[in-house]
Amino acid sequence: MKKRGQVLTRSMVPRLLALVALSGLFVAIYLLGVRPQQLRWGATDEEVMRSVPGDGLVPYPTFYATRGITVDARPEAIWPWLAQMGYRRAGFYGYDLIENPGSANGIRSAASILPQLQHPKTGDVLPISAVAHMVFGEIQPGEFLIWRGDANPPDGVFTWALYPIDENRTRLVSRIRLAYHWTDRRLILDLFTEFADPVAVPKILQGVRDRVEGRTPQPLAAQAVEMAVWFLAMAECAVALWFVLCWRRWGRAWLLTLGSGLVLLFALYAHAPAWTGAALTLLWGAGLAFMHKAHAQ
């Protein structure tokens, strides 16, 4: 029994080392290939370099992102949708199933302008979830709106700015600057923001644009499908990792895990049509099932 245990232990060592190497590879792919593009989604070079109100509140951010979208409307038509955003307010116009549970105003973000929420004031508390909040910073109606952390100095600042292009079009720009809390438990929320923010903010910008331009907001069922694809891709990664630990020819399983991770990154960060991510994830899942069946024979 001792010899068998030693053999099993020795056989696990290269597998575990391979998984460590795979983790490092994924970190490199995210930091070098995915993250830089996500931090400037939709933004022009000029917008990335431009200083916006609120930049000085967090002078040395760990997370620094500038995103933008063109809206076919004047700033004054966009502003009311920005002014009313927030948890227990109008929502965030993005993934309602994640962002609005427990809100007294219901699961759906507003599909119309709410007069009672059009006059936020500097210092007002802004709930961003059931357990977290920010406060309104400087507000310039029709130009920019700042959300900031309530610490002094603040550890995070979100700026929503409007820049007219011509008489009928405006650039809506989002600037986020966060200083991570490396030495306390708030780092967990910071890391969640690191990976979730690139998914959430583009969806918010699209939600604002669609409402301003009179498009029908995305149905909850469509949001549910997108999220189901994410969870399916995560499950496929977990299954592939298990294959690495269990299969005799674990090198093949390692390659399957690499592919599963790439599929997950695509599902989360490609911002492709939902059917594309769904089709890719389902096909990859079928491939995993086929490979497992072939291995078992």
C-alpha cells in the first residue's frame, strides 16, 4: 500500500505542476491580451489620454479604465438617464438579474425617465448594491457626473462624461479609477471588480444608448441566456481540470483545459452576439463529452 501511495503521489506531481503552469498562462493571457483592450472598450486614443473631472481624486489607481460609446442624441437627452442611475434608483441598464435583486424598485432597470430622481446633490448617498454604496461627487448637469467612495481621500471614483460630436451625436465616456486595498478583506471586492467591471460597464453604456435612442431594453430572458453561457463555460473549465487529475493521458486533458479557458474568456469578454458565445460553448461542451467517452473506452 505504501508503494502504491508513493506511485500515486509521484504521478500527481507533474499534473499539479502542469496546472500551476496553466494558471500562469491564463494570468498572462488575461493581463497581456484581454485586460488592456477591456480597459479601453469603445474609447478613442484621445478619450483615453484626456483628463476628465474626478481624475485627481484617486491619483495612483490600480484599476484605470476609460470606455466610450456614441449616442445619437444631444447631451441634454442623455443626462436624465445618467442622473437617475443607481441601485434602488433606476438601476444600471445592464445585467438586471445581477445588479438589481432586492431593489425596492424591482428587478428591471427603468425604461423611462423618472422625475423624482433627476436632482442628485453632491454628498448624497448612492447605493450601488445591497451591501455597498458610494456618494455623489461633483455634478455638472449635461456635462459630467461623478460617483466617489466615501473614504477621505476616496479610494474609487466613477466619472460619466458627455462630449458632443455634432448637433445630433454625443460621446458618452466612462472613466473609472480604483485604488485596491492590498492589505485588508476589501481586496476580495476589488478583485471581483477587476474581472466583472469589463463585463458590466460596456453593458451599461449600451443600455443607456438603447434607451436614449428609443430601442427596447434587452429582455430578462436574453440576459439569463448570456449568464447561463458564462456558467456553462466555467463548468466546462472545472470538468477539464478534473480530467487532468484523473485521465491516464492527462496531457490531452491539459490541452482541453486550455481550450476551455479560452472559451470562457471569449464568453465573458468578447462582447460578441449572445448566440456566438452560446454556440461556441455548447460545441466545446459536446467536444468534452466526446473526448471523455473516447477516453473511457
